[in-house]
Amino acid sequence: MESQQLVDMMKALGDETRLEIVSMLGSQELCACEILSAFHLTQPTLSHHMRILCASGLIHCEKTGKWNHYTLNLEKFEQIKTFVDTLKHPVTRACSSCKE
């Protein structure tokens, strides 16, 4: 995974509203109207958040009639998990410049 992709995903998750939307999508596909009813947002504001999540690749959008239906892109979340897992086991190196 490219660094910029990871940065874009992390930025998308860095907003409280978007993080809550992702959490909601963790259990099921949702229509934009269902997401909208869970928040005190205007439709344009929700569209802004969903555009960011879609652009980052974290969610899939499928248009059905006049409504958009959203699901998580689990592949992207697996990539984030893989990155985080690498942080759990850092390589230990002695710095040659440091003297103990």
C-alpha cells in the first residue's frame, strides 16, 4: 500500500462524524437516508462526509434510484490493520551514534 493511500484513509477517519458513520456501517449496509436520520446534519454536509469516505476507498457506494447505499470496503480496513500490526512488533536496532 502506498503511503498516500494510508494518509488519505487516516485523514478520513480523523473526523468524529465520519468515524461514527464507519462504525454504523460496520454492522450493515445503510442508505444515505438512514445515516442522515442518525445525525443532526444537513444533507449537503452528509454528502461531504460520504464523498471523503468514498474517495479514501474506505466505503463503497451503490446508487439505487435516488438514494445511495453504503458498505464498508473491508479490504481497506484490512490494509489499515496490517499497518497497525507492524507497529506492534518494531524492529529493535541499536543506534550506532548513541553511547550508553
